Amino acid sequence: MSFDFVQGAIENGSFEPEGVYLTAPFEGRRRVVQEWGARPEYYRRFVVGAKALLGHNGVDFEMVPSERIIAADSGVITTIGNDRERYGRFICIAHPWGESLYTRLQNFVVDAGQRVERGELLGYYSHMPEAGRHFHFGIRFVPYVVVDGWGGYSNPLPHFSPDSILLDSD
């Protein structure tokens, strides 16, 4: 698989999906273990905004327990929660361009309402045995429509530096 990766942040302060450049939400390089849109037959069982998902609405990265999870971009933490069925303990960050979702955390070092900077430590990854050894990351661009079959999420891979991820083709 190949992507046209964004090469840098857009200038003039406008945010278009193709102009958002993110820092990977982890340090070093990680292998993608489940790509955007994968396994549509499995994900149809999840309903978001009264519509079944069309496939995997994020990207899963291989991780080891207790690895550092960092902010992909500067923003304000809007939600710290616990979704026992899918995400475990998670964080949502609001950005001028939309929001980012970080899942399966064991410890948080931030609080809801706190402003964080790109690359700042959010917490540590936690292995959830029933969900596999992976960290789920998602992004939504404003304006997003929850009933689009993806829960409003977009594929984050093209917005990372290709140096931070490993695809099966690598």
C-alpha cells in the first residue's frame, strides 16, 4: 500500500484535511497492524450515529505495554473516558482542524480541559488482552458527519511522516 503523504503543515492558518501534518502519537517507528477501512464485515456490528460502520475507522499500531503515547498535534483535551467494549481508557483532543482519539491507555498524565502541545506526553499504552496488542488512533476533520459510515473519522496515515510508520510492504 502507498500513500501521498503530506510533506508539511499548511501555511496561512487554514485547515484542509490534505494540509494537516501530524506527529506520530508514539516515539520511534511502529508497524500498522490494522489499516483504515479493514474488515468491513466485522465492523458492521458497531453503530455510530445510527449507522453501521463501513470498516475500521482508524489505524491500529503494534505497541508494547507502557510505551509513551504523545499528542499528535497541539490542542485541548476534551474527553478522558473508559469504553470497556472497544477502546478501553481513551483521550480525545480538540484541534483547530478537528479532533484526535488515543485509545487503550493505562495511565494518564494529563487532565480534561488541559492544553497540550504537539509531542507532549499524554499517558502510557496498556495492553488489553481481548483486543490484541495494538494502539488505536483516529482523527476527525471539522466539519465531520457522524452518520457517514465512519463515525466522522478519516484515514490518519497520509498525515504522518512516512518515517514514523511501517507498512506490511516495508
